[in-house]
Amino acid sequence: MAKQSIDLTYNKQSMLDFMEFEKIEDNMIIQKKGKRFLMVVECQGVNYDLMSSMEKVGVEEGFQQFLNTLRHPIQIYIQTRTINLEGSLATYREKVRQIEETFNKMQYQYQQMKSANMYTPQDLEKYLFELTKQRNLLEYGRDLINNTEKMSLNKSVLNKKYYIIIPYFSEEISEQKYDYEEVKSIAFSELYTKAQSIIRTLSSSSVGGKILSSKELVELLYVAYNRDESEAFGIDRALQSGYEDLYSTAPDVFEKKIKALDEIIHEQAIELANKAIEKVKSSPEQIAAEKEKNIETLVDKLAEMILSENKEYVGEDIAEKAIEEIKKSKEEGEQANEEVKKTTTRGRKKKTVE
């Protein structure tokens, strides 16, 4: 007997049929091709066991009042989640990084104050006290991150969230024909009114409540349909990874290579242009520095040249004697410089021996 083949082809419609809802829009879950709308109220629980007897009675009476005022069906949904501390850790790390930068700046400032010899011991002591406070704050922040990271490894740390689901059916509208946008607007108005009534009634039981936004509804359904994955990947990371796509395509490898080469060419071109500019700018600077360094020698040579070219005007003997005087002065200056260098060298050696 031949086995009957089973068609396991999945498409977008089969996924929607499995999830039992079409889309999330205007803080509502839309089902059954726009015939059923859901709004969800998240409730903040109270610690009933820690209350006094009178407080417990007040909560019970408030909840009884809530049940008596209901005129429409609701569904109470409890979702247990593993606490994800990744967001808190990212915030802590950023805060500690800022504290560390402040501490490093203060530490550098303190060293500058000590070496400047311009501050009194009281000023240094006061600044050291502030520096110590900043160091203690930094150490406390690091310990807090380490403890939170250890806590995040414990998968048994759970948190329960409580929700009240309020439905609305398009059949509740009168027989007059409306288009989809009008039906959606009426459904939102009815659901919002019912949700606010529930929130007000629950407040008498010391239970807070809020209407979930579209993004929060997405997270609620994501955790419900992806229990294991949600512990490792939050909704934000899942969206960034493209989990909402049925398939993804990678860019062509040669396109990626061309883009990388373009970036390298651009960087090297900028570097070469900067080097050329520095070289052009440095040539006159080098010439000026060389002239400044040898200014006395250049002056002597120019003076000798001027005297040689004007011997017939000042007299040949006078010109020759003037040139000799310039050379003599130059030699005496060089000898004086040598004496200064020798004296300085002997002084350094004497200090070294002592």
C-alpha cells in the first residue's frame, strides 16, 4: 500500500493561520479578518501576604466590586517570564563608564595639583576626599555589575505578569454597513472605554493597570509563541536580527569587496594628500629654520661679499682690514663658545662625582 505524501510547504498565510491573528494595529490585536479585536490591560499585582487583615478585606471587597461591574466577557492571562537583565546591565555599564572617566580626570587633576606646589595641604586634603568618594562610587558600580551578571545567569529567577484581555466583535455593531477603517475606529473606542473602566475599578483593590501599546502587544505575543528563544533574545534583538522575515538574502560577496576597497582607496588618498600638503608647507619652514640657525655665519659672509664688491669705493686696504676684522671677531666668538661648552661640561662632571 502506497504511503500518502504529506505537503509540508509553509507560506505567510499558513503562519498567520497558526498564530490565529492577522496583525497588531492601534494598540489592538486583530483576528478573524477584522471581525474580532482584542485590547490588553496589564495589571500590577499587590503583595497580598504582607497586608494586614483590614487591608486584605479591602482588596477582596474591591475585587468583588470589579467582578460585579463586569458587563462583558474578559479573559485573565498570566505569563511567566525569565527575568532578562540585559537592558539593566547595559544601563549600568554606561553609568560606570561615565563614573570611571570622571575618576580618571580627577586623579590626573590631583597629580597636577601635587606637582604644581601652588596649593595648601588643606586644599589637597579636600580634593583627595572628593577623589576617594569618586573611587568608592566606581568600585560600588563595578560590584553592582558583577552581582547583576551573576544573577542573570540564574534562569530560575522568574517574574509573573498578569493581563486582562478584552474582546470586541464587529457583529456588535448595528446592521448599518461600515468599511474596515470605520469598524476599527468603533472597536478601538469601545475597547478603550471598557479598558479604562476596568482600570478604575481595579484601583479600588490597590491594583494598578495600563493599556498595552502596539509594541508591548508584540512583545507579549513574541514571548507566548517563543518561550525558549525569548529567554535568550528579547524582542528588540529579535527584530534587529530579522526574525520577522520569512527569509533573508546576503549581499553579493563582490559588492562587499568593492565597497571595502573603495573605503581603503578613499582613506589612502586622504593620507597621501595630507602628506603632500605637509611636505609643501614644510619646505619654506625648513629654509627659514636653517637661516635662523646659521644667521651669524650668513651675516659674516654677506658682509665680506659686500666689502669685496665695494673695494674701489672704500679703498682696497680698508676693505681687506675690515674683512680680516670680521674673520677675527668670528674666531674669537667661536673660541668663547668653546670655553663656555668646556666649563659647562666640567660643571656637569663635578656634580656627577659629588
